[in-house]
Amino acid sequence: MIATFANPELVPLASELIKDAYVSENKLDEFKPENIQFISSRQYAFSTGLLGLFQRERIATNIMTGSFGAEALIIAEGAQIAGAFQVAGSDGTTQLPVIFAVCDYTLIGEEFFAAAAYLSDDPTPRGALRGQDLFKFGLIVFTIVGTIAMILGFNIVNYIKM
Amino acid sequence: MSLIRRDLPVWIAFLVGVIILADYVFTFPGLQVASTTLTNWAVIVTAFSFGIGALNIIQRQSKIIIRRDKYWIYSVVLIIILFGTLGIGLVGSINHPYYKILFDNVMAPLNVTMSSMLAFFLASAAFRVFRAKNFESILLLIAAVFVMLQNAPIGELIWPGLPVIGDFFVTGFAAGGNRGIQIGAAIASIGFGVRILIGQEKRWFGRTE
């Protein structure tokens, strides 16, 4: 597994996390610290670095998560050209159409935060997800009720202010 | 081990998070000083982390050069450029003429090259997604055609209603969907932040066992 970053402060943190994952699977001998790579904090330098990496390492899978700008398309297309299976997730919306168009699976918005809970057996994050879903449901109901009230001429904001 | 590895990061995250959040709500002068100090620390830590990043690059590329891996010569170029730029920046400053030459003649053209390559990648991605292989692709294709005709002058010439339909896709479906995703992501990020603050989210610093 090769992990690449645009933020250098993530390198030591990720190194520990990934090493722990190898330890958990009893495969510490397969862990290579040089595979935790800071490429560049500049978006095009980062994407250029990844294009080279995809071709050199002949990657099988590309999992890209985080906040992306224009480099998202370059990275995703580069991995597509390399023949990699792709999963992408972002909490932003600007690059979602791009990753939706290019990647095999997409984590949209909140799914990005929920992915770990779905993969985990830990009841705490799963419970938190359930709580978020209920909160969102309430928000949707509130939005629909508010819209209908406004259409019917009831300014619901005045009642809330009371 | 457990104290340093598990409890200490949780308490640090909790204290820092509470101070920063409380500064938004309360107006105690002491709190404001503490919050500003912590924010400044974050800036300093981030600046130092670039040193870690450079070290990471040097370690990795040095190994490639020593092992004479495939394309090792590119690692030599990278190391020379890295130390060259660093040296010029340290001896002179970022306003040094050589530093400016490097930036204007190497960094800027490379950035523009990659930026212009976006057009080709975009065409390639558009070709793949517009093949209408499933229902979602068909919907995307229909929406894209209307939005393209809305933005292209020929759309209005063909039929004045085309830009109106395109505009409906942008301000109706796209804006609505966008806001829905943003609200969901905001709620999820608040939930995630609260879990970190109260110590229920421990995956970010490794094993919990």
C-alpha cells in the first residue's frame, strides 16, 4: 500500500496509523515506511507526482479521499489510464461531478465521514451515525413544513422568534 | 503506554477544541489570548511540518538513488532542485533573482502545463461518462446537453427555450442537490468533531486496543 499526502503534517500521523494496521493484521514485515509519501502541497505538483507514481507502480486500486480542487480530475484520469479500480470521496461538492464521472465508486458528502463507521464493528460511531440520520430526518421534516407554511402564507420564522 | 498513546492525545484534543470553540461563544480576555496562542502554535507546527515533508522526500529519493532503482536519475534531479532552491532561498531570500528565475521559468510553466492538460483529461472523462451505458449516465448526458446549450450561443439560436431549461438544471436540480449534500456533510463533520472532542473517536491516533 502506498499512501500519498499533500499536507506534510499528516505524514507522521499516517505513518503510525498505517503501521498499526499492518501490526493488527500481523504483517508488520510488509510495512515499508518509504511508501508513506509526501508529494507536494502544490496541487499540480501533487497531481504530476501521482501520475508518475501510477505508471511506475502499476497500481491496482486508487482510493482518493479529502478535499480536492482541479487536481481531482488529473489524478482520477491518471489512475483510470493506469487501469486502476477507483473509490473516491470528498466532503466538498465542487469536484463531485468529476469523481462521479471517472471513479467506480463515490463517497458523497457525509458518506465520506461515515465510511469508517460502516466498515467498523464499533457501536459508538454507528450510534453517532444513527443520531446524525435522525437529526437530518428532523431537518428535512422542518424544511418541508417550513416550505408548505411559507407557501400557505404563514411566516413560520415569526413563531420561532417567539 | 496507554496514558501517552491513548489518553494524552484525547485530553489535548479536548482542551484545545474546547478553548477554540469557547472563544467563539464567550468574550473572556484570557480565553481570547489562549485561543490566539493555540492558533499561532498551529501555524508554527504547520510551518515546521514542511521540514518533515522535505525530510520524507529526501529519505525516499535517497533510497531510490542508493538502490539504483528504475528512473533513479529523476530522483537525483529532484534532490538537486530541492537543495538548490533551498540554498538560494536561505542565502538570498525569496526575492533573490535566481529564486525568481527558478520560479518564473520552471515552476510557473510547469503549473500552466498541468493546468492546460485539464482540457484533455476533461474531454477524455466526458467521452467515457457520456456513453450512456446506464440510467444515471443517460440522466447526466441529458443534463449536460442542456447545460452546454445554455452556455453556448448556438443554444439560443436553435430554440430560445433551451437556455431556460439549462438554467433550470443548474439553479434547480444542481443547486438543490448541492445544498442537500452540503447540509449532510456539515452535520456529519459536526458529529465527527464532537466525537473527537469527547474522546469517542479514537481511530485518528491508531489502535484503540
